[in-house]
Amino acid sequence: MKNIIKATSRGQITLPAEWRKKFSTSNFIIKENANFLEIRPINIEEIERDYTVFDAIRDNKGKGIKANDLIDILDKIERNG
């Protein structure tokens, strides 16, 4: 299925409900590849049960993870994907 999706003024996009319902996760990896973006669903709980991933250290009363740790997790996911 192909859809044309328009970004909001803040640069946000919404994935169609049909796509979101197809996968059992609400977490996605977005990767830039040459002339396109690749969006892949991931289940963080299955990959790294020891981590709770947040957007920044400030989330969850400081119990988030550091950016470098998040990058390491995403690299591991990509290698195993």
C-alpha cells in the first residue's frame, strides 16, 4: 500500500491506522537511505528488556537512558534486523 503523507508545520507525520494495526508495536526506527526514508517497526521489549527508552534523560524523572546508550541499542537492532 502506498500513501502520500503530508508533514505538519512541526515536521510530524502520521502513519495510517491500517499500517499501525498491522504491527504489534508502537515503536518504529526511521533510517535515511540515499533518496528515501525507511520506516521499520520494532518491539523494544523483545530486544532490550533491561532498557526503558525515552526521548531524553529528563523523561521519567531522570530514569531515561543516555543518547549514546540509545544509539547502541538502535545499532544492535539494525545489525540483527
